[in-house]
Amino acid sequence: KAGVTQTPRYLIKTRGQQVTLSCSPISGHRSVSWYQQTPGQGLQFLFEYFSETQRNKGNFPGRFSGRQFSNSRSEMNVSTLELGDSALYLCASSLASSSGEQFFGPGTRLTVL
Amino acid sequence: GEDVEQSLFLSVREGDSSVINCTYTDSSSTYLYWYKQEPGAGLQLLTYIFSNMDMKQDQRLTVLLNKKDKHLSLRIADTQTGDSAIYFCAESSGTGGFKTIFGAGTRLFVKA
């Protein structure tokens, strides 16, 4: 069974640009969560989607948005990039909200210059 | 708000047991997790425990939960150099969807 995949793995952007990251969950998983990992702030929850609906949201500005498609694939978008958005963005999938197991992808490393 | 705390570093000798500790604040936590992250890699789920359990054992890993003190520990028996990594403690309420809160991670050094 394939794991969680994220594309692209690496990305370099400049300030003010926008970026879209993609996540394909494990087959059959309907919950997709996004996290930002930085050396200073650690792992922070961005948002979670289930059946195309955002169920939970972390404390991030509106520049960070996401969506989920009918096949459970998810995208997150960051607009008007800032230097501080440089981070490893991790996606995690889970079978359902009743399952405790959450599996992570390898992440997309975003560098903002 | 919810918070998860863990010590930042732990150094052990190969063959010894490692014990990584964690405390959390959210009394409504349903799931408590231990993840492992190696350099340049994503998070690997090692094990998790339901909040109504006291202990869970899985091969070399033993998780102990003291719900009264909101204290979670991970014991790695016969620690190997390949266990060197960052270990994250995390909690989630599991109701109404996931919102997993992570600790800062404990960097485990295993000396040969």
C-alpha cells in the first residue's frame, strides 16, 4: 500500500509569490491534515480536511488556505509569501476521525528568498 | 490552550534503555502519540495509546500513561545507534476531527 505522497519535495520561491502544495493520502483515507515545521516554532497544526470539508483550523493567517477534492487529495496554498514561511510542510492522512493512526508524508521543503 | 512539553536532549549508551518523558495539558486528549523523525525525513508513527489505557508494549517500545498527572513516557529497550533521532510526543482529542498538538521533540543520541 503506497504511503502519503507530497509534491513537490522541494520548492524555492521569492517574497510576495504564492505557492500550492499537494498531498495524496493513503488509499481509503479520508482525513488529511497539514502541519508546518520550523526550527523555531516546531510542528504547528495548520488545518484538517475530511470529505472535502475543513473541520479544524490552527492559528495561521488567512494567507494559508487549503482544500480537499472528492478523491481525498488535498492542496494547501500560501499567498503573498513571507521569509518566515520557509519551512517543512507536512501532510498526514488518517482513515477516519475515529482512528488514532495518523500517517505522515515526507514533506515539502519550502524556501522563501 | 493545549500544550505538550518534553525535554530537548537525551544521551544513552548503546544497549541501555532510553526513557523519553512528556507532559501535556489537555485533559480531553483521546490519543497520545510518539513519532520518530530522522534527519531529512518525515514523521514516522512509532506507537500511540488511547487515554483510557495505562500501558502499551510493542516489541522494544513501552508506553506508560499517567492520566492523573498528564504524563506520558516512551521506553526504548536495548537502544541501538539506529534509534538516534528526534522523538515527538503529541496529543489529539480525536473528536470532531484531528488537531494534533506536538511537543518540541527530544533529540536522542545513542553512543556506541
